[in-house]
Amino acid sequence: MITITLVTLCFSSCNKSDTTSYKITVGAYTLDSLSNYVFTGNELIFDSNEECQTWSRTAPGDSHSATSHLHYNAAANVSYDNSNTSFSWTEYGPELDQASIETTCSNANGGVNKTVNNSSYYQDKPNLFLKIISVVEN
């Protein structure tokens, strides 16, 4: 008996076309002085089947620049579980330009694993929390 194993190598534009695709919208929240979660108006929108999805955001002055500037991030190793409305990814960045974040993501350099759902808030930064706002099947 011969067993054949098919291995697919996936780089920055890989699409997991063998699974159902979802658009997952994750909202960003802060805590107010009464410990209420307040929506910042910022959202991250992910495709459950795309690897190395990138986005940018305006960052305040920091070690890169004294004034506000763009930070670029990427998500890879994406995984959506429809049974418990949970979305996981490995986040890369920030980088200072699109080409750098694409390289960082495709090389899987220094990522942080994150998991969010629609019932609790994931603490991403000291006063920044993430939660799934909506999921739409494509």
C-alpha cells in the first residue's frame, strides 16, 4: 500500500479555499473611569482564510518618531471557530512600512498569538481591549 501525503506550503498570499470563509470584525475598546468598556470607533477586519493580512494605524509619537506616524501590522496563522465564535491569529509588527511588515509576516519573525471572541474582552495593551463585533459568512 502506498500512502501519498499532499503538503501545501503557504506564503503571504495563501488562501485556505477548502474551508468556509468568514469576515470577522474585531472592535477596539478602552476602559473609562467607571470600568465600562468604551468602543474607540476602531475596527480590525479579518478574512478567516487569508494569511499575512496587513493593516496600518496611526500611532502617537514614540521611539520611531516624535510625531504621529503609521505603524503596520500583519496577521498570519488565522483560525476561526464558528462553534464558539472565537478567532485566533499570530500578529506581527509593528513595522514602519508595508514592505517591511510583509517581509516580517512571511518570515514569521517575532509574532504574538492572540485570541478573541464575542463574549469577553481580550486585553491587547494596558488600556486597549479587543472583542469580536460581528462575523459574516462569505
